[in-house]
Amino acid sequence: MSDLRADKVSVAFAGLKALSDVDLSVASGQIVGLIGPNGAGKTTLVNVLTGFQAATEGAVRLDGQPLSGLKPHEVRRRGIARTFQGGRLFRDLAVIDNLEVTGVGLGQSRAAALAEAEAMLDWVGIAPLADRIAGTLPYTDERRVAIGRALMGRPKFLLLDEPAAGMSAAEAQDLSALIRRIAGEMGCGVLLIEHNVGLVLGLCDHIVVLDSGATIETGPPAAIRASEKVRHAYMGTAAETDLPVLEAGLEVEA
Amino acid sequence: MARRPSTASVARRTIVTPVLLSVLLVIFALAAWAAGSRPFNQTVIDIFLQVIFVVGLYTFIGNSGVISFGHVAFACLGGYVAAWTTIKPMMKSSAMPGLPDWLMQMEIPFWAAAIAGAGFAAFWALVFGAVLMRLSGIAASIATFAMLAMVNSIYSNWDSVTAATSSVVGIPIVRTVWPYLVAAVLSVFAAWAFSISRHGLALRAARDEPTAAAASGVDIPRVRLVAFVLSGAIMGAGGALYAHSIGLVTPDTFYLGLTFTTLSMLVVGGMGSLSGAVIGVLILSSLIQILRWLEAGVAIGESSFALPGGVQEIALGVVMILILMFRPAGIMGNSEWTGRLPRFAKPGAPGPDNRSQPTGDQT
């Protein structure tokens, strides 16, 4: 059993607090949801957990060991993988090469990486796409490739940043099933950031709700569903007509 | 689409590219040998040297996407190694009296000097690269240029070891094309082997999406450094052979002129493609040669026809502009020459935008 924990993490961009005192923990095999309106600081938290953003205060710990100061590739080599909004595939490379990059990045030989990549494509269910150039794939396939790429080398934790954005209901269902298998069959701890609240409520064991960089609610799906604070946060932000502060926060995040 | 047959297939699927390019180079060498004319022989030697330099540049720039203005510094290091190790000790002691005794007495064959030049350049690439490879984009380009300026400045002033700006003469001249052909073919294969290696794959991924590459465990400065050292070695060997092709070196032989010719050949051929590197050199060098002949005058029956002097530079500029207008990513773009013609109608990669075309790993 492993556990990944953020302890009282705060991040400030030029005086603007993107995160303040956020706690979060994910254990092996667990699916934790991270939701909140736009600009709530969800991606910033993922960036902190994966070494792309230093915390101004607080610490990230993997099995009790602090990860502070590690570079993104070092965090990945310790078994914390992530995906990005919009995929960020290596567009000029074939799908199989996209997966191989993680294998060689983790120190495998090219032959070993290729063998694992083939098995992984099978596991994720996109083996027929192996030789397609990643830049030519439709959106939903891109997401699966990104997940397959992140799963190379069997990470302990997988952080998914809006994997269902732009998917139809049926496609989101397939994605849910895949995420369940990642947690169940691989024993990987999953942190799911998603705007599709229905998907998160249906899938997660535990949910953390952020608003304006602060945790406003945590608990199992039933508690989140019943929470007045969560409802208020979502209703209050009706689309992007939010407080100017939040929009500024969003820009910094991007 | 069928699954790939086996894991050792990357090399087998892509080896056709360096083989075809080598065949092309052999054809040039045979033409020089068959023609038996000395100026033409020298032209082909120059072409092979340019191939070595541009392939050296490609190894770093093509795979990393970082434009280096400094690689010619490594050719300079290699060129002077040839001078230090192959000139007769008597001549050395008058031109470069500050050389240490063991180096003063050394007289090795040209091919050993080329290997030594490669090793010396690779060492300095490791030293410079350890710092430079942390930079990206324009900062990295400027820093590589600063490295070139530093090397040039040291070699132009260290009187007792490099004879400062005066020409160091007496380097044994090698006039036959074959050693240059062998070196060009070796550099093509070295560049190919790197691009299909695990470091090459990781580096190309980092070129396209650095953030995602880092999140995939790729240590970007380190993979860049591997490419920098290998390309430095190729440039160093090229510099040593260049010295043997003309018999002398000066610091300015390896400065801005060579930097810009080699970079423009790479850009015209296609920065992301080994085939582009080689074909860019062959096309531009051939063009320069034809224009030179036309400027010198061609006899047609009784009368003779000659272009006015200076047309060479203008025509070359126009051709480069036209190529880059119609194929902004260079003649080959990011794709490799595999002997199959219909590269432009690839399913799933519509449109003339060759930047979205595959790199050498497919087909």
C-alpha cells in the first residue's frame, strides 16, 4: 500500500493565492475526485503533486517521504503519473512511440519499452491504433493514448486532469470503466479532476471540493451531493461570469 | 492495421534510410573517381565534408529542436587537433612553440587525427553542454553562439599553441575522396543510430511537447546532452578532415561563414530529417557548383556563354527563398527518405503541412 498526500499546501502567484492550506490524500487502489468551479485551483494542485509547481507552503509526501524540490521527471520516476488537459500527445510520433517514450524515460531499453507499450495498448483497448500518428487521432482516442502513456511502468498513482472533457455520455461511460480497472486491476491510486460531476459522483470513493483555492467540502459522494456549500459554489459561479479574482487566477494557472 | 511483428524491428524498419543516403553518397564518389578531374574531385570532397557537418548539426538540432549557432566551434577544435597531431614536429616547433613536448613530437595518420579530433570535441561538448543544455529556446541558441565566439577568440589569440590568426600550414593533404566518403557514411549511420535509440526517441518527444516529456520521466537536459556530445564528436571529426582536405587551418575557417552555410543547408533540407540534412547539402552544393561553372563560362559550339560574376550568390539566395516559401519545413520536412514516392498522400495526414508528417520511425 502506498499513499500520496498533500499537507496544507498553499501556492501564491504574485500575491494571488491559488491554493490555501489544501489537504488531500490518495491511497493505492482508491479513486479520489477533485472538483470545483473554474479557477478553483485543481490543476495547480496537480502541478504541485507532480513537481511542475513548487508549493509556497506545505508539502507533498509519498509514503511519508517529502517530494519537495524534485523535478517533474523525478516525481514520475517515483511512480506518480499524470495526464494533461487537452492530451499533450507527441503529435509527430506514432501512438506506440508515444507510449514508448515513457518506457525509455523510466530507463527501459527501447525493445523493453516497445514490448510493454504493445501490452499496454491492448490493456487500454486501443491496439489497432498502434501505428497511427498521434496528431491525427480523434479527441476521445487521444485521451486513451494519454492514459496509456501515463500508465507505462505501472505508476503507483495516476492523476487525471479532465479526462472526460468533450466526451459523449457513452464515451464517458467507457472511460469510467477504464478508470475502475486502473484502480482495481492495477491497484493504482487515481486522482480524478473532472467537470462532469455526475461521472465523479459515480466513480469516486472520496471527493474533495475546492473553491477559490480552498477546500470547502470533503467526503464520500453522498455527502458531497447533499452539501449546501458545494451547491452554492457551483450555482454561484453560473458559467464564467465569476468574480474577476477567479478569472485572474485561471489565467495564472494556464 | 497489423500489430508490429517483434521488438527488434525499429532498426530493421528504418535502416533503409541511411542505406539509401549512403548509396547516394557512393554515387557522388564514383562520379568523382570516374571523372578523374582534380577540381571536380575537390568539389566532391567538399560536399562530403559539408554532409558531415550538416549531419552533425542535425543530430543535435533535428532531434532536440534547439537551434545551435555554436556547433562549428567543435569543428574548430577538431581542425586544430589535426594540426597539432599531424604536422611535422619541425614545422610545429616554429609555428606553435608552446605545444607540450609529447604533442610536439606526435605525428599520427590523418584518420587517427580525425578520431582524436572527434574525442577532443566530444569532451568539450560534454563540458559546455553540462551548462548549456539546461537552457531552452532562444536563450540556448544565444548561449551556443557565445560558445562559438569564445572558442574563436581563444584560438585567435593563444599565439603559442594555435599560432593565433595566422594560418597553420603543413597539415598533410589527403586528396582521394574515399576517406571522406567513409567518414560521411559513418556520420550518417551514427546519426541514424542515435535517432532510433532510446535517447533519440525521448529527445524528439521533448522537442514536440517538453511538458509531457518531463511528465513521462524524460530528463530533458540529460538527453539533450547525449545528442550534443555525439554531434560535437561528428563536427570534430569533420573539422579534422576539413583541415586535411586543404592542408591548413585558421580560426576563421571555422566561424560565421561555415556556421551559416551549414545551418542554411540544414534548414533547406528539413531540420527534422536526416535525409533532409544529406539531401539539402547535395542539392545546394550541386547548385553552387553548376552556377560556378556557368560563371566561369561554358563553350557552346563556337561561342561561349558566361553568367556575370556574382550571379551565384544571388541565384542561391533566390532558390533558398523559393524552397522555404513552398516548403517552409524544408525539402524533406520531418519525414525520411524510404525509397517510396507517395509521401505526400499519407492517409490521416492531409494537406500540404509537412510539419505534421511522420518522422523516420514510421512507414
